[in-house]
Amino acid sequence: MSVVATTDRLFLRHLAPADIDALGVIQADPEVMRYVSGRPLSRDETAAQVDRIVAYQTALGFSLWGVVDRATDALLGRAGLLVQIIDGVPEVEVAYLLARASWGRGLGTEVAEAVGRHAREVIGLRRVVALVHPANVASARVVTKLGFATERRIEWHGEPRDVFASATADPVGVCLP
Ligand SMILES: CC(C)(COP(=O)(O)OP(=O)(O)OC[C@H]1O[C@@H](n2cnc3c(N)ncnc32)[C@H](O)[C@@H]1OP(=O)(O)O)[C@@H](O)C(=O)NCCC(=O)NCCS
């Protein structure tokens, strides 16, 4: 088991095919997926996603990770970093998703903070973004609490998203001469 980050109540670890059933149940909930994919995912869709997540981790050294309850070892969701091309510019997105039973206890903020810290302190990124559906009040609040500022609204796979960013300029945090 490869642990990526630890917080007071959670840890983040690499996902594996053994997580498909638990993550599949979480992502089959329409409320959880409302502002992510806009519809619940089938178990097969989650299985295919986990394959991509594992390959992505191998290729890039970061990906979406499992969010695990330190007290019970239960998988509560997934969170991590994804490269996205936004208006032609490569950006690194902070992504987070928790099972509905885990909402409302500050865990979303706790996990998003941990992912942001990993991006900054381990990967060395100066800027990360979040892509938040305009109606996703909880997610907008999470990133606002982290100090992200809203930059603009974009169309993302046919849906609106507000781009929240941790910093301005230098999208990938690499200044080349
Ligand atoms: C977004 C998500 C991770 C938030 O998780 P959470 O653990 O409930 O969030 P927190 O408890 O840390 O709450 C963060 C803030 O949002 C507020 N909030 C939470 N749910 C809210 C809601 N439905 N309406 C308004 N505010 C809400 C909280 O009050 C808190 O603000 P406060 O500290 O000022 O009181 C969770 O709702 C989720 O997994 N949603 C489905 C997946 C998703 O949309 N992911 C984000 C994609 S961009």
C-alpha cells in the first residue's frame, strides 16, 4: 500500500483494482456525481476509470488517490491531481470526491488541503486549479477556504465550470529562461 499523504483523520493512498467495488458504490450515487460527470457511473465505468488512474500514476507520478478513513480503513472517496488542457493551456487540477455519508464533517476541506500541499511541497507546483460547477456550492466553498480565487467561467465537455486557481501566472509553476 503506497501512502501519498496523511491528515488528522484521513490518508491518501494509491488506488488499485481491489478498490473497484467500494469506489463503484460511491460513484453509483447520483448525488455524488451530480457536478462531476452529471450522472452516476456504472461499476464497469469505475473499473475502467481505476485502470486509467493506475496507468496515469505510473506514467506521471501522480493521479487520483484513494481517500481512506484512518480510524476504520474504509475507502471514503478519491482525490488527487490531474493534468487538464484548459483553453489550450496545461493546468493541474485538484480533484476530490467523497461518499455522501462523509459529507459535512470538514473532510472535503481536509482532503483538498492535503492534495494542494502535495502539489506544492512534493511536486513543486506553484499553481493548481479546481474546475467547479457553478451550482456546486460545497466545492466552491472548499476551494475558497483553501485561498483559491475564481478566475473565469469556461465550458467543459458541454457543461459550465468555474475555474478557481491557487495562484496567478505561470500555470505549471516552471519558469524557463
Ligand atoms: C465537495 C465535497 C468534497 C465537500 O465535502 P465536505 O466534506 O462536505 O466539505 P466540508 O465539510 O469540508 O465543507 C466545506 C464548506 O462547504 C460548506 N458546505 C458543505 N456542503 C454545503 C452545501 N450543500 N451547501 C452550502 N455549503 C456547503 C460547509 O459548510 C463548509 O463551509 P464552512 O466551513 O464555511 O461551514 C463533497 O460535497 C463531495 O464529495 N461532493 C461530490 C463530489 C464533488 O462535487 N466534488 C467536487 C468536484 S469540483
